[in-house]
Amino acid sequence: MKEISFVFSLKGNIKSQKISLCGHLEALIGNYYLSQAGNPKAAWYGIHYDASINVDQDCVKPTDENLIGYVYRDDRVAFVLNPFLDQFITDTKGYPICYLGVNSLDDDSLECRNAMNYSSSILPARWIDDDFLNDDQLPFDFESFEYIDEGLPYLNPKHFSVSHFVKYCRLDKE
């Protein structure tokens, strides 16, 4: 498990860049597309990469097959699949990004040991340790079960995926 509590204390990019990360990757580097970039309601942008296209004639399509990670809207942190991490770091040199390499975007590979300190940062979700659902040795948490049973969004701080984290997490209070 990769511990990510520190992500909540990272500051956003306040340094003015000559060009946005999106513009840099899509126009100058090529072979990238940042989905949701420019959407004021989006907290995370999907990073799509396709080395096989001719950047003079084609654009990268936002497909699941070429989704290599996510970057937060103010460039403070990016989760990137390990096979693409070195290339992404090289391509984003000069941007103050905290890079977190992961083996999968969908496997439960993250944990947040200090989750309760950051409960308001993952709106609209909550942190709920739901391990009691699969372990008879743990006391049953009726209050949490009621929340879960209603189908409301939550993350288990002991194990969650990048995909679930970016679905629910905002790193600033809005």
C-alpha cells in the first residue's frame, strides 16, 4: 500500500507558468490529452497518452486504453502508471508536480493513515473503514453500515484505488 496522507498538505501551483500544463502537454509535447481540462467543476484531469499517433495529423483519443493517470487541476499532484512515470516526469519538467507512481489505477493500492484529519477534503464522500463487513472478528458498525447501505459514496482509508480517490477527492475546500 502507498501511504498518501501527505497529499492533502501539498500546496497548489501558485507560480505562474508560461503555458498551462494542458497546453504544454497537448501542443508542445504532443501525444497527450488531458480530459476535463478547462472544466471548472473538474478537480482531476485524466492523463491520456498515445505514443503511436502522428501528432501533426491526429489527436489523442480519451479512451480507457490510453489513460495513464490523473493530475490535480492546479498541478500539485499526479498519479501516473509506473510504465509511463519517467516519460511523464521528463515531459513535465519545470512544473511543480508531486509524482506518485502506481501499478494500477483500479486496484486498491493506496491508504491514508491520517484520513480522519482530512474528512472535509474528499467531499462528497466520507472515510469509512468497512472492513467489518468481511471480518467477523471486528465489531459491526451499524452507523457506517446504514450509510453504506444507502449507497452513499465513501472511501475505506485502509485501502482504495486511484480511480476511487480521484472520483471523490478535492484537495481544497470549495
